[in-house]
Amino acid sequence: MSNLLEVRNLTVSYGTGAPAVDSISFSVAEGAVVALLGANGAGKSSTMKAICGVIPASGEVDFAGSPITGDPARRRVAKGIVYVPEGREIVGDLTVRENLVLGGYQKSAAERRQRMDMVLDLFPEIAEKANRSAWRLSGGEQQMLAIGRGLVADPKLLLLDEPSLGLAPLLVRRVFDRLAVIRKESNLAIVLVEQNLAVTMRLCDELHFLRGGRIVGHRSAEALRDKTARQEAIDAFLGAAAA
Ligand SMILES: Nc1ncnc2c1ncn2[C@@H]1O[C@H](COP(=O)(O)OP(=O)(O)OP(=O)(O)O)[C@@H](O)[C@H]1O
Ligand SMILES: [Mg+2]
């Protein structure tokens, strides 16, 4: 089976210093969850932004067997690549429902309605508050809304940037339980950026460790089920940043 996403030698430079992402290569099989782990500033968000096309990058990105390197962000969304940014970035002054509509702006009205119904079924917490301003949601509910808005676009690949950020442990579990449901029920592939290894392990198939813009290690989730192996990987690839 060919990969859904192929990233080759992806490089992102913001200025004259060392590149933020330095010749990264990895792939994501259809329906797979691949995690990127690393300390603050390792280049995780920059990698995601380059894949979805909101920042310029060099290197090659193939999606569903074709190069998308020259595609602008909106064409990548139409092809099924959807980014859920770190920090949620929902529109507080709009209602929950209006935020979901934004996610499906490239869909027909009928398709959008169907996707929104699916999302509200998946996240009953926000369905109850569909007509409220989004700023009135709790942090966890805002994260559900951000993920839900991504899902309305009917992605084939969801780029999820730190969905656990700022959430209490109970809410983290709830959000990740819901992601596990989506995984089981669809063929959605996910690139997951997380600093929390324990949470990441619940969902992913493989993990890449980033440091200074480079991939410094790769493990299957299977290989890290063992506690000692997990600690070794943390020590080797994440160091004190994982504490
Ligand atoms: N818009 C920008 N302009 C200049 N430098 C940037 C910009 N965005 C990120 N950087 C730099 O690029 C490097 C990688 O940042 P990036 O946001 O990709 O890291 P990250 O792994 O997502 O970190 P975090 O865990 O803190 O979210 C950092 O050194 C950061 O300072
Ligand atoms: Mg980041």
C-alpha cells in the first residue's frame, strides 16, 4: 500500500539562523497515527504548518500519491489535509455552530450539514451549547470545537497540534478517547504533535522524536509498550525536556 503522506527533506527557515525544520523525512500510511515529539522549539508546529501549506518550505510533500509541494493551503484543504493549530484558535465571537460552519467552507451545504451532525454527535458537550458564543466554552470544550471544526472539512489527514495543551487530565482523556473513536470509525490518518508521551501512546502507531529541527529517533508504538524501552527512548531523544 502506498503512503497517504510522504515528506522528503522538508526544510523551514524563518531567517538567517539555523533552519527551524532541517531536512525532515517521514511518511504516514492511510489511517495511521504518527506522532511528532520534542521539546519546545524543536520544530513540531513548523513541520505541521509546512505540510498544510501555511508557511513556505523547501523539500517535497506527496499526498495520496501526487506532489502537493506547489499547492496553496486552500487546495491542500480541498484535498483533505486539515490543520488544527496549537492554542485552538476558534473564533470566540461566533457561536459554536458558526465555528463549525467555517470548518466546512469548501463543502456543499448538504455535505457540511451532514458532517456537522456527525461532529455534534461525537462531542455532545458542545452540541448542548451549539448556539452559544464559543468564548463561553471551557478549555476542553474549545479543544473539542477546534477538532470538530477540522473534522467538518472531511479530512483524510488531520494535523493535530498539541490537543492536550492546557487541559486538565480528565479532559485530556476525554479528548483522546474521542479521537480513538474517530480512528476506529473512519480511515482518518493523523499527525499528532504532543509533548505528553503517555497520552500520545494511547493513540499512535509510530513516533518520531525531534530535536533542533531534525528527526533524531523513530520508534513504533509497539516497541514502546515496554516501560523500560519507553524510558530509554525518553532519555535518549527527549532528555530533560520530557520530565
Ligand atoms: N513565525 C516565526 N518566526 C521566526 N521564528 C519562528 C517562527 N515560528 C517559529 N519560529 C522558531 O522556529 C523554531 C521552531 O518552532 P516551532 O513552533 O516549530 O516549535 P515547536 O516544536 O512547535 O515548539 P512548541 O513545543 O513550543 O510549540 C523555534 O526556534 C521558533 O522560535
Ligand atoms: Mg508548537
